[in-house]
Amino acid sequence: MSRRSKSKALYVLAAGVSFLLSVYLWFTGNKEQGLYVGLWVPSIFSFGSLMLKGTPNE
């Protein structure tokens, strides 16, 4: 597994964990916190895309 693939997997994992935490918060009655954490998902993907854009393919 290349370094780039590992980086992609890390960003996807972080976004997935954020999404699951958001859903958990929403359904446990913490709707405002769930919405806040849910906003992290596109931010994580955007940051990952920005960081991986400059890395060479291996």
C-alpha cells in the first residue's frame, strides 16, 4: 500500500468517524452538537483533497 493510499484511507476514516459521531449525537438528543460535528465531514474531505493534491503519485 502506497503512502498516498494510506493518506486517503486516513482522511476517509476520519470523515467516517465524524459522521458516525454526528449520527450518534443526533439520535441521543444532542441535535445541535450532532449538526456541528456533521459539518466536519465535508471539511475533512476538503482538507484531505487539498493536502493530497500536491503529493506525487507513487
